[in-house]
Amino acid sequence: MKILGLSAYYHDSAAALVDDGRIVAAAQEERFTRKKHDPRFPREAVRYCLEEGGVGLEDVDHVVFYDKPFLKFERLLETYLAFAPHGFTSFRMALPVWLREKLFQKDLLRRELGMFASGYPVDRILFAEHHLSHAASAFFPSPFEEAVVLTMDGVGEWTTTSVAIGRGHDLKVVKEVHFPHSLGLLYSAFTYYTGFRVNSGEYKVMGLAPYGEPKYAKLILERLMDLKDDGSFRLDQSYFDYCTGLTMTNGRFAELFGGPARKPDEPLTQKHMDLAASIQAVTEEAVLRMTRALARETGLPNLCLAGGVALNCVANGKVLRDGAFRNIWIQPAAGDAGGAVGAALAAHHLMLGKPRAVNGGDAMQGAYLGPQFTQADVEKRLAAAGARFTVMDESAIIETAAQALAEGKAVGWHQGRMEFGPRALGGRSIVGDARSPTMQKILNLKVKYRESFRPFAPSVLREDVADWFEMDCDSPYMLLVADVVKSRRRDMTAEEKALFGIDKLNTVRSEIPAVTHVDYSARVQTVHKETNPRYHALISRFKEKTGCAVIVNTSFNVRGEPIVCTPEDAFHCFMGTEIELLAVGNCCLRKEEQDPTLKKNYKDAFELD
């Protein structure tokens, strides 16, 4: 039974192919089109999934879309009617798109699928509810026979937060919070107010939070949010504009917090850092109240998380340490892209009633579900791009890259299958020496071309994680935050402790300063030999040279660019940044050996995120 899952038409379009319950391939459209968060029908992602599965569309038993457009349109109409006459401008803009396309999405999908096979039967196109797709993406690939499944995002059709119980191949939603009351939209409102882009800048707010103090948390809970002991909540809509307007917040919100929203080109102040700290603290409190209550109510030891809020790895880390649930598993593509996987799995297990096998580990295969390239193809593509490279065997490429890391160089690492989801996990990564006190600044300003406050994540050998971080569990998807162990920290002077805001940035806090955030935390990726043997070998060789089992890992792209997909993408990014060494398969490229006429002005090549 072959099922193609699709998510599209909002942001982060993606496709996934499931064959008899096994995830064969999954990828976001942005990686192929090079348009960040591309919302269009995922043509190239579909093409890749079919090729990876060795099938044509005519061989696919069902195509499943990740939400139900009619329910979403119902919410649109009811919301505008509830707030009328306010919001007419927004309504007038939205209605033509719905009448032209979205209301007739089955026909639209059939037309798009026509480029792969003419006349794909309409009755084989199915639709899953948005939050059920998220929940399925979290439970069915998890290593658990039974679990509580908590989904939190902006909004699906009506639902913004849902609780489901998964057992075997069954999954039932038992609780919901409905629009306009949304933890995801509350966080996005502060993302907008602090000057970042909604649906892409939320992780910047999370990264900015440790520079501030949660001075406004009490005000948020008193004026904006009625948060109950069990984590259920309601938002006072008089402060927001997202129901019917064109912005997230309104004048009353601005008055409450003492001024208008920050413009993207305006400097960040201590106030913005305090706002970030405050909404992060409120989000953590809400999530903790939910998970504690669910653990008490169900008595189940396992928790699965999905939805955009589940990408808040700081909150995830606090849930783990809180201990209400013994085990936690988070879908690596927790946002809308992961809905493609969830829709396919929901169809397989729930609509078609197929059994599910749990084999100890999770079914996401380390999230390495995207394209890979043979050595011959890599050499052909790089040569066509004008690259100059040396072909090495595996041990030599690992030795060369590890030595470059030990010398403090930034290394591009393009190996194996591309990751599915927003994180680079050692397939399409830029890596560096975590011991370097300057690496964080160098990577932000000279390689990524992004804000200097942004933290970097560590990749650490799974067997060594407890030696470096206050955790001893799997975190393969970079979705849990833990503190650096106290024995690896550096005592700070009184002057350093007195620093505020962005002045904290350049203070060395530990033996691995490049991945130690200003609050001693780190977004940890544990590297496993079973899922990524070459990346594991690289870090192991670096450890042999330096005694350190931790390296910096950031996504292989610049600010505003999707993560690289092909060898050519990697070469172009290499030539447009100050990355010094590039390893693509068994090809080694050194910057000083390249044709200088191929250098690119990458800093302004992509729209800022």
C-alpha cells in the first residue's frame, strides 16, 4: 500500500511517500525551488518522493492532503461574521483566493497531480484534519506502543491545541482548544511585535529570550491570557488583530507594552529582549501545566509532541526535566511540513486500518529522508559548476575535515541523504570547533550573515553526551535544550555577571563557548552511529585529536536561504561565504584552490527571513 502525503498552500509545503507503513522519502519544496518556506504545490518534492520510491503516481494507492479546506473556510466565514463589520478589508482580500482555488482543492490537487499521471482518480484523493495529521506524525513514527500526543500550533481548521491518545495503530483526539485562542498565535504576536517575521522568526525570539528578564510575564498572564491550572487558556482578543486584520497586534497591545511594534530594521533594545524572555516564560509555564495535568489524568508514561510550538526546544527541555512523563518523542518536522508524513500515516493506519510495528527505535530514520547523490553524480555536478576538487577515500575525507575543524576552520559538510524538517543534522551542515571563543561570531557574521545574538547548536557523540551536558538521553533531532555540565563551565567575574543584554554575548562561559548560550544552555543533537555513521566518524576523529566530543553544527545556508540540497547548492554557498573547506561525498574542496571569478555576493542573494 503506497500513500503520498502532501502539505501545501500555507507555508513549508512538503511531500512524503509511505509504503506499507514505512516512510520511504520526505522533503520540503523549498529545498528544490530555493524559495524559503515555499507554500506552493510541492511539485519537485513529489517528483523526488516518487523517484526515491521507484514508482509512478499511477502506482500510488492514495494521495492524502494534510488538512480539510472546507472546515478552514467555515472558520474564516464564522470569524469574519463574529467580528463584522471589522476586518472587511482582510475578508475582501481572502475571499477571491478561496473562491478561485481553495474551496475546490480536490480539483486543484487533481490538476497538479496531472503532471505526474493523467486522470488520477478523484476518489483516491483523501483529506485528513490538520491536527490529526500533526498527531499522526508524532505518534506513529514514535518508539511507543501507547502515548499521550500533544499538538500545539497557530491554527489548523479550528483547533489550535489538541490532545490525542495513541495505542497501537489507533489514535483518538480527546481534547481541543479552538481558534482564536492559540498559544502559537500568542507567541507569533510577540514575534511580530519584536520586529521578526511571523512563521519564521519565532525561533529568533526563543534565542533572544536568555538576554532578557521576564519582566512582562505577569502582565501577559493578567491582561492577555487566562491560563488555568490544567494548561487550558483563553486570550483577550481586544489586544490582537489576527482574527480579521492584516497584523498580529493592535493599538491596544502597543499601548499596553509602551509603544509601537519594532520595525525589522530598527535596533534591538533591552526591552525587546525582556519581551522575548517574557513570552518564552509564559509559553513554558503553559506547556508545563498542560503536560503535568495530562500525566496525572492519563497515567501514561510516554509523551509525543508535534505542531509548530513543539519546535520550541527550550520548553521541550523543561518538560523533559520536569519528569511528569518518563519518555518524550518529538516529530523532527513538527511544523506544517511534517503534516505530509502525518497525513500519509493517518491514512494508512486510521482510514485503512493497517497495523503498526514498533521496533524499539523511531521510524524517522534520523530524519535523513531527502535526496542523496552517488559519488559519480557528485563529481559530475561539481565539475559542471566549475569546482576544483580532490577525490579521497572515506577515511581521508574524515581525517581532512577533522583536521580543518581542529585548526578552527568553518567546514561545509554535504553527505548522504538530506534532512527532513527545519534542522540540519549532519547531512547538510556547516560545522566548526565548539572550543573556539570566536567561532559563534565568525559563523553568524561571516558565514550565515545573520544577527550576532543567534546561538549555535552542538553535535555531540551520543555516548559522550552526559560528559558535556546535563542530560543522558537521545536527542537526535536537536529539539531538546540542556545546560552545559557544571564541571565544564567557567567561573565568571563579578564584572561579567553584571553585564546586561547583548553585552553578555562575547563572554566565554565554558570549555565549549561556541555552543554555550548566555544562560549556559545548548540545543543538543546527539549523533548516533546507526543513523549517520560518517558524521559520527567525523566527530569521533575530532575527539581523538582534541579530546572534545562536541562540534558546532549549523544549517548549510545563509540567512534567508533554504538549506542546501544538491552539490551545486553547496558549492554556490561555499563560494559566497567564508567557509574554508567543503566536503561533498568524497570530494574535498579548498577555498584557496577555487576559481576566484566564481565567488558570489551571497550576503544579499536571498530575502531576509
